[in-house]
Amino acid sequence: MGSSQEEGLQCQPSQPDHDAGGHCGPDLEGAERASATPGPPGLLNSHRPADSDDTNAAGPSAALLEGLLLGGGKPSPHSTRPGPFFYIGGSNGATIISSYCKSKGWQRIQDSRRGDYTLKWCEVKSRDSYGSFREGEQLLYQLPNNKLLTTKIGLLSTLRGRARAMSKASKVPGGAQARLEKDAAAPTLEDLPWTSPGYLRPQRVLRMEEFFPETYRLDLKHEREAFFTLFDETQIWICKPTASNQGKGIFLLRNQEEVAALQAKTRSMEDDPIHHKTPFRGPQARVVQRYIQNPLLLDGRKFDVRSYLLIACTTPYMIFFGHGYARLTLSLYDPHSSDLSGHLTNQFMQKKSPLYMLLKEDTVWSMEHLNRYINDTFWKARGLAKDWVFTTLTVRPLCPPVWE
């Protein structure tokens, strides 16, 4: 991970081990990883758009939010007890969050029903809703209905919905992926000129098919039948459960025998009454995606990038962004290999190798390391901008950071 740190908290450990926790991120093939689990308070930079009107903003001041995030919170006026208080549910990130808050003099509480917290960090879901949340006084980590982004089926549906909405607005016909769900007559996203914040010239909006592999939901009968019909052995497909982590339940589909076994398993569930009550569970709560067989490699190995983005406030708009790190496989990429550790980049899979303890430092690159590699290997050969990792791949600040 990156080497930058915030005072009082090393928010990017040199040897990350996120796969051991309860994160159920999408991990969809080909999608850029932007972790749905934000890093700890105090990520690298805080940015606000240059055109934000902080003076007249109706919401809490940026200074107050900065104070809360940096540990300068005050006892809540709703509580007669000393404070500030923080609550942690689950174990994912608990040690980092707890040690940081305690170093600031905050007190940990164990009762999840208490409402006088300043920070509530919940691994999966929280009893709280934003109806009782006090903006400007509290920090609550779990977004309601976050499954729309943090499960594979949820993210797929969200992207398809956005594609349909953008296409309707532009009245431009489009491709098949966005039409697979509810509004079959709606067009999908096509080439639209638009102006992106931070750019002085119009930027082309990518069609969904340009950044997201062809995908089918196995929980929807018409989609799984479409996949079973089109499958042939000239192309590898990858099958993933909608809400899991650590590479659990993922497998490749290479031949008709494997697809026939999957088809039989899903059909056996169709008449099960439990499936109709909980359609997102069981064998059908999966997606299948056309596997990217010629991915970009680092030293011949597959990789992904995990970055962190925390939206701290929308009025005024303030985000915290951490560059994160790149994760690499131990073994060289071979599309014909049946060893999943060469196809999946997460640490849980790499730990299964007998060479992991000897070579584990080479499975995680800081963004500075990645940037040097891109400069040395692809900068001139591909005509990339110098320091492409920091100027193009990751978020660029629109104004100077609030603190460094």
C-alpha cells in the first residue's frame, strides 16, 4: 500500500490482509476495484470541488467534520455521560479503529442500541437508520441498502439501471446487457459527450460493455437460459456467488460437462419454495461472466488495485481518498491452468501456496511501486502520461487538500 500516513494512525498498512475480514465486495471481473469498505478515519486527502459553496452550505461545516474524523469530537449534548463514544460491530478493522479512537480519548461502548455515539462502525449491518442519525454530530459506517454496490448482483443491476437511464435521457439506442432486466425496451448507454469535473474538454462516457464483461444472473430464469444457450467451449466463463469473499465459491466454466452440472443444480432449485422466499440464496444467487483471458499483467502476473474512498459529507461535498495498493498473484498467469490462485488475486488464495511466506512481500505493491513499473515498462511504449498511476488512473484533487 501507499507510504503516506495520517498523524496518529497508519491507515495503509505495509502488508494488508483485508481478505480475512467480513467484506463482501463485488470483485466483478474487469471492474476497477474501489473498495466499498472505506479505510479508517483519516485517509490521505480531503477534497472539495472548486465550485462548492461552503459559505452558504446548509449542512455541517467542513471544519466540524474534520474535527470528528481527526478525533477532536466533543461529548454529545444528548448524553449526560462523558464521551465521545464509539461502537464497533464485528471484527473487520476493529483493532485499527479501536486503537485510533482510544488514542484520542474516546470510550468504546458495547451496547449497539445506544444512540449517543460519535462513531458507529458496523461490519455488515447496523440497527441505526439515517432517520435517527444526527448529521454533523455522528459518523455512521454502514450505508443503508449498500448491497446495491457491495454484492455482485446488486452492482450489476445498478450499472444496468444507470445505463438505461442515461440512454433514455440521450435517446440513443444501445446494447444487450442493459436490456436484460426489467425495462427490456429501454436503450442502453452509448457514446455521449459530457463534461467531467476536473476536465476542461468534453469526455466520452464509456458504454457499459466497454468496462464491464458480458454478465448473466443465474437467479433470473431468462438470463441463465440465455447463458446456457450461448455457451460454447471456445470461451472461458467465470462463476461467482453474489455475496462472498476470499475467493469462496468461485470456479471457471470451460466445457459442456461443467456447464451441464451447473444447469442441473440451478434447475433443481426452481420448484423449491425456499428459493421463492429468498431468491438471492443458494446455487442461483450467482453471476456468470465472460472471462478476460488476455488481462494486463505485471511481470506476467494478474493484479488488481484496491483504493479507498470515503464520502464524509455532501453539503458541503467532501471526500477522503486513499490511493491504496496493488495485489498480485504469486504464480505467472496461465489461462489454461486449473489453479485458481493464478486467476484470483486476493491474499486468501495466495496464502494457500507453499511459497507464500517466502514471497508474500511481492504479492502487494505500493502505488509508488506500481507507478515506477508503469513508467519503466509502458510509459514510452504505450505513449502514456508520465506518472500515469497518479495522474490518470487514480483520483486527481480538484483543489489543494485540507490537510496532508
